[in-house]
Amino acid sequence: MAAIIWLVLGVVLAVAEAFSLSFVAIMVAAGAFAAAGAAALGAPVLVQGVVFAGVTAAALFAVRPVIRKYQRATGQPDAEPMGIAALEGADALVIESVDAHNGLVRVSGEEWTARAFDATQTFEPGERVQIIKIKGATALVWRMP
């Protein structure tokens, strides 16, 4: 049963990585998959926890420097923003009217719930807006300059 729990945790983390693109959740997922293997071999819970922590730490400390080295080699010392951070500052197209309480925009081919960053502004379908901030699953937008 423990192996199944570790596998489910690993899958959930891998799916979370697909949405966040932080390259951290996938490393934790690797630890969960390793712990699932230990559980399948009959290791006690304490050993499973140590395997999980060890593989996760090793992945974080071994892979992150490689990613940073690649970023520096390609002239991107801090790299371009990834995941949600990449959306801040992006242009979006209003799909459904956006006001202080609700709305819908399309950015990079994805539809996001949206609301106006300035509560006095409203945007109609077809208008271009700029994403100022992502708050949860909602884009706070502003009129394009």
C-alpha cells in the first residue's frame, strides 16, 4: 500500500510540474518514485522516508547547478522568467468583458480568468491588455500603453 501512496504522490508532483515549470516539483517527484521503489522492495517506512529525502536532495543539488550553468552559457544569467512569472508583463486578448470582479483573457494560447488591476477600468472583448500580476489563477490586467 505504501508503494501506491508514493506513486500517487510522484504522479501528482509530476503533473504539478507540468503546470508550474519550476523544475523543483519534478525533482521531488523523483524522490517519491524512488521511495515507491523502496516500499515495493519491503523497506520500512523510515527507510522510505530517508530514500525520499536523499533522492530529492541529490536531484536538487545535482540538477540545479547544471541548469544554472546552462543558463549562464547561453547568456541568460538569471534566465528568462518561467511558468507564471513569464506571464507577468505579457500581452493578452480580452475574450469576455473584464472588470473589477470577473472576465476572461487569452495569453499564449491559454485562457485565464481575469480582472482589472484598476477597479475603475473595464475592457471589452477584442481589446489588448497587459498582465500586471498573476494572483492565484487570475490575471490582473491593465490597458495597453
